[in-house]
Amino acid sequence: MKIWLIENGEKQGPYETYALRERIEVGEISADTLAWYQGAEGWDRIDTIPQLSLLFEAKKEVTPPPLPEVTQTPKQALKEAIAREVAKAPPLHMTRRLFARLFDYMLYISLIFVCFQERAMQAMMGDSMPQFLGVGVAYVILDGLMTHLWRSSPGKFLLGLKITDQMGHAIPLKGSLIRSLRAWVLGLGMWVMMPFSLAISAFMAKRFGYFLWDMPHRYRVLARPFSALHVIAYIVCVIIVNVVFSTLISEDVMVEMYKAVGLEEWMREMKQ
């Protein structure tokens, strides 16, 4: 079969089919080149000639189908959600918050003991669960009121910390009391499991970006730049609280406290 081509505006040929195959394979002839052969009605694209059309089909780029949609497993979706929350979470200020919480614990318990003396001692050291929980409730109320009214607490104030809601406003009284209750139960372990609870709280906070008592409403703890003045003020206030506590607490209560912690002999030696 002989075929004529139009190349560079001029008629060329005739060419045998095998010769055109070689030129098509090396890219010398494109699919839109006009061609004619005996029996054809007129000039037409060369890729319409049945003997040559398969060569152009083979040269076309094959486009793979789009990638199938990957359905996330619930575990993967949960991991991504946690990662997004951690990325949005404010800094934890974990060490400063720990020491602030310990100071507040010392201050509030000292205040409860000064006000109730022997009753508070019996509640903390005795076998009565309602009395023990009563001291815890008093602690929660003091801490919640401070957070609501002051947007801080004595310990947080000493270490340059302030707690607010997501908008920077004071936490409502109900939310503040619930937050303090969560911190007492989950963070301090109701004083019974304090070291264990603190360790679990720190682990969960690093994983989720919030402490468990701040997580439900995304409460934020804001921090001023830390300096040596904060450390000095903290130490001075710890000493003051201890001196005032020792002065105002009765001697009988002090004796019972030292007995409870096994320091009765040490107290006698100090008096001698």
C-alpha cells in the first residue's frame, strides 16, 4: 500500500507502509499529518488509516485512574484529633503550676486547721469519711472562690500565673468550683493518692495539651515572665505561712499532728 503525505506544505511520497511505521515510531510523523492513499475520498489525518492507527494509539500517554479514597480508622481519626488539640493548646507551665498548687494546698489546709483546730485534725487523721470529705469540700470551696474572684490563687499569683476561660474572662463560679473539685480528685487524689495522681495528671497533660480539670472547657493558664523575684517571694511566703500556722494552732493539735507523722520524739527533743 502506497501512501502520500503533506509535509512542510508540500506533497511527499509515495511511501510504503513499513517505511512510515519506522518514521512514526521515532516520532518524525505526528498523528495530525495529512495523508492520502488510493481509494481514499480525500486527504485525512494519518492516524485514521487503519494500518497505522494502532501505532499512534500505543504512543498515547496512559493516565492512571485517581487514587482510591483512604478511609481512616477510628484510631487514626482519634490520633489526628488529639494532635490538632495539642497544637492549639497553650503552654502548660507544668513546674510552676505544681509549686503553685502545693503552696495553695499548704495555705488552705493551714487556714482550715487554724479555724477548726481539733475538729479538722480528727477529720484528717480519723476514720470518719464524712469528716474527711468535709475538709476536702472546704478546700475545694476556697480554691474555687479564689479562681473565680481573682482569676488566680495565692500560689499562682506568687509564680506569675493567671487562669481564665478561652476568652480571657474569669471562670464563672459554678465552673470554677467544678474545676477545683476535679483538680482535688484527679490531681491531688483527694490527698490519699497524691503522688500517683500528680504523675498521671502530668502524663495526660503532655499527651492531650491540657490538664484533666481544664480540658472540658479549655481553660487557659497565662504566665508572666519568670524571674528570681518569684522564687524569693514564694520562699518567703512559705516561711510566713508556717510561722503563722505554728503560732495560731493549739499545742494539743500540734502534738497530735506530730504523733500522726511519727515525729513525736523529735518534738520532745526540740523542747528540751
